[in-house]
Amino acid sequence: DFAPFLFSSFVDYQLEKELTRERVFQFRTILIHFLDFQQKQKFQKLHKIRHDQRNLPIYQYREKIVDTLKQHQVVVVAGDTGCGKSTQVPQYLMEAGYEKIACTQPRRIACISLSKRVGYETLNEYGSQVAYQVRFEKSKTAATKVLFLTEGLLLRQMTTDPLLEMYSVIVIDEVHERHIFTDFLLGVLKCVLMQRKDLKLVLMSATINIGLFSGYFNDSPVIKVPGRLYPIELEYCPITKDDTSDSRRLDATPYLRIMQKIDHKFSASERGDLLIFLSGMSEIMSVVEAAKSYAQQMKRWIVLPLHSALSVEEQDKVFDIAPEGIRKCIVSTNIAETSVTIDGVRFIVDSGKVKEMSFDAKYKMQRLQEFWISRASSEQRKGRAGRTGPGVCFRLYDEKDYNDFQDYSTPELQRVPLDSLILQMISMGLPDARKFPFIEPPSMSSLENSIQFLKEQGALASDESLTPIGQMLSMLPVDVVIGKMLIMGSIFNMIDPILSITAAMSVQSPFTNRAYTDSEAMVSESCLGNDIIMLKDLNMIDTFNYTFFVPPTMISAPVQDHHLLDGGEPTQRYLSSDQRRAQHGERKRLAQLRRDKMRERKRRKVLTLEDE
């Protein structure tokens, strides 16, 4: 009795699966509707993007930039704050037919955020035509047309591709910051351009020393793009002696007064966030702590720090939206001056200070010192207040101090040791750094001290040629001292502890800001002056649940690439088919998790008072 029922069910199933003309037409109709819906959704998104792009000041100069680049080998784009040069110029070049475009940025966070934004605007958000590549991380594929990368990485690529034949256009952004690799890269590109007449170069900056850069490249044409700035009210609020204390900790009182002034003068319904520029992480922690206490009382602020020692998730919070009636108070280093643009900022507090590495040639030591900023940096900070509407800039120094500032910041090339740079120059076939055509050359004493130091480390021979150790050091993307530690660690079979110590030495601190609010971590952190105790502390990181920014695996990758680290036992290298299948599945799952995480970061969220 049961068999006929099974047979009829099987027949019904077969009939349901039968491919008839009517079912094909029905499926075709459904597919057309789905594609039509997707296309309308895409068009709506594209319409909004194009509308926003047309409103940018640089849009009026779109054809001029492309036409000038076709006629000249080098073009200087001097764009004011908010003109849209960093996101739009790479798109103009790609639309003009250029396919191998390299866009350099001075900071890793700028490479990643700009590649996401340009990918979104070109409807390539989850594709690979727009990608980024920084040290130890990349999204680049064979299909990439626009690549955002750091200046140091582009120089590394020249060791294997001296004429940069992998690129047709090179865009150097933020050249006014005058980083050591920026100045060196300009000198190298000047030599490359003489040998590659097909290579194009675009220099971009918001506060650029136009005459210096244009003259360096044989009076290349300059395109000036005005910024989209609303009126900015300027208030000088110099810190008096009563506001300063004898303690080493920064007094946050002047900053709290400005938060109180904003609360009293502007109603909560008026949108506008506050961005505070400070010199370093310790100063940020002092102000954030005081500002959070004030925010808890008023219930009108969300206080967020922004500096390089934060995890990516914590950094991304500054881009999220504050709820109605609440303002964001972002306390940042100079990373928010040019590299990162935060929408909705209406109020700026400028401390007028910045911390920079300086090199004492006499004592052969680097020191992180606090300096007054330049007038160009001061104007750049002020311009952040007028991007989305009328703004206010509070300067915590006197107008006389502003008039005494330098016009531009001192180039990093003239402040820091040149050991790694000289080593890289010699490895690239530039044997005499004294004759290199720097845009503004460093002092001769600094060059001689660095050459002597490399000789003492065994990296250079007496005739200033590379030794075998020097060749290895030039291939490792780390400082000379750290590179030598890695080489010695591999020779004496102490690679695991050395990897941990060198990874910790590659950042300012191996701990995130959470470590400074934990009593056990504070006791541990006080001992970090001793490398052996630091190694012990690093082994306890999982216990404290801290985020370690440069994992030893990242440092070990280049070491393994250059055969300084054993690849493992044969049993690990030769896997069975089942083991390879399982390993491949794990890699696919990890890649999918990473893609999902990257997509999550692209969506701006609405913050709550608990998010700070």
C-alpha cells in the first residue's frame, strides 16, 4: 500500500522539476525584474556620487589636469583644504585611460581609508581595481588599476624594478609634509623621469611650497585649485601662567573651558563636532580623561581619541555619526591635519604643538621633542573647521607667536638619522649620498655620521660598498639596529624571543591605551626599559587581553623570505591531500571573515554615549 504513494510522490517531484517553456519564461521574467531592481539601485547610488563629485571645487579643473598631464611629464596640483584632490585625481586619471596608477601617502591609515573611498565612488567597493598596499598588508591583485601605498614601500619596489615600469603614473600626495622618504623619492623620480619619457608624475598638496617643487622639476606647470571653505571665525585663547602646572602631566583646563564655551554659546540642536589637535599620546590621554568626566556630567559629548596606538576598530569610531543633540569631541595628533578627513567638524582647538623626531649629530641619538608648528600647519588645522559649514578655530597661543612661526615645517631629512636611507640608496645603485640631488640636502655632518655608523655596524666596507650583512639589512623593511638583531638572532638560534622584542621595538609601545588604565599593566609597563623583562611581559599579553600591533609573525615573514628563518620540519612542509584540503578550507574561511570585517568597517554607525 505504501509503494504507490512513494511512486506518485516521485512522479510529482519529477513533474515539478520538468523544464517547460512556460517555466523558462517565468524564470526569465524574474531574472529581468531582479536585474532591473539592481540596476536602479546602482543608478541611484551612482547619481548621488556624481552629484557630490560635481560639487567639489576640483571638478572644474578635471579636464585641465588631464590635458596638462598629457602635454607635460610633471604636474603640480596645489589644492586647498576640502577641494577633493586626494580622492578625485586618481579617478580622473583612470577615466582618462591610465591603468597603472600609484598614489603614495605618508601614512598607512590614509592609504587604507582613501582606497576604500575611491573604491566606493568607482562602484568597485568589493572589487580589486582600487587597492592599497602597506607594510605587511595589501589588497592588491593583478586586476588593480589604482594602488594606494606608502612612500617607503614604493622605494622598496624600486630595488626589483629600478625604473618603476609597473606604473604609468605616480601621484605623490601631501608633499608639503616633507617626510624623509618623500624627499628621497622626489630625487629618485627626477632621475627616473630622464630615462622614462612615458612616465607621468603628479605632485599634490594642500599647503604646498609651489615655487620649490615646481622649480625642482624644471618649472613644471602648476594648477591651483581653491578649497570649498566656509567662513571661519578665529579666536586666540593663549594659555596663561595660571593655566599651567608644575607637574609633567598636561593641564586640561583650557580645553574644558572651550567645551563649556561651545555648550553655552551654541544650542545642542546645531550640529558640529569638536576636533582638538595635541602633540602626543600622553597629552591626548590627559585631555580625554578630563573631557570624559565633563561629558558624563553634561551628557552632551562623546569623547574619542585618535592616534596611531589605537586599534583599527577604535580609530574607525571617529568616522561614525553622533546622535541628535550630542557632539563628538575628537582628541587627535596631527594625523587629522591632512591624512584623515572627518566629516561634521565645526570647531577646532589648536594647541600649536607637534612632536617630531630630531637627531643630535653630536651625541648620535634620536629624541622625540615637542616643537611649535609652522604657519602652513596652523592654516591647515584651521581649515578643518570650514569644510561642511561656518566654523570656529580656537588657537591656544598668541597671535604674536603665530607670526613668529616658520613658514613651513623643517624637512624630516634635516632632523633624523639617515642610516636606513643611505643603506637603501647604496643597495639601489646610488653609491655616494653626498652627490645625490636632494631637493633640500641634509647637513654634511649628518651624512658622515650615518655612514660611519653603518661602517661600525658592519653594513658598509671601508670603501663604502655593501657588505654581506649590509645586503641583508637593505632587504629587511626595518631599522638597521632591528635588522641586525634579527640576523644575529637567526645565527645564534634565538629567533623566537628576538622576534618578540623586535616586534615590540617597532612601535612606540606594544600595548594599546587600555593598558594604561589597568593596574597590573601599569606595573608591567614600568619595567619595559629592560628588554628581558619586556619579553616576559609580552608573553603575558594574552592574560591581559591587549592588542599587539606588530605581531612577531609579521616581522618573521620578511626574515623567512630572505632565508634567515628555517621553514619548518619536513613533516610540516609535505602535507597529505586531506591536510591540504583542510588547510585550504581554513584559509578560505579566514579570507571570508576578513572580507566581512572590512565590509563592516565601511558602514558608518550612530554612536551612543557608551561608545566612548
